Amino acid sequence: MEESDYGYIRIRLDELIKEKGISKNKLSHRAEMQRTQINQYCSNKVTRLDTAVLARICSTLDCRIEDLLEFIPPDKE
């Protein structure tokens, strides 16, 4: 089975950063994360989500988990 058979989770961090008007550097400092880690989340290149990291992001950006993560259902043709 391929990932596309079940859909996938899209991380909306890049969009949230723009909506909240915060720079990646400020987010990195406030959430105590490496800038490279933020870039990975922004570009959806994370293969395993860390719940502690997600909590720090949500707390820093004052958002809910469903604002950060989006389920994209599989393409059923």
C-alpha cells in the first residue's frame, strides 16, 4: 500500500507563520526549536511528527492542532 492509498497529513506551518505575522527566527527562538527543524515542518518534509514539538508550535502561535495539521483524503477515482 502506498501513502496515497490512505491520504496524508499536510503541515500548514508555513501558512500559519504568514497569517500570524511572525518570522521563522522568532518562532525558532520562542518555541525553542532549530531553524532547520522549522524549515522541515514548513516544507512538509517531516516523516515522524513529534507531539512535544507540535505543542510548542501551537502554544507559540496561539493556535489549535487542527489549524496546524490537515488531513488530505486519498484521491478516489
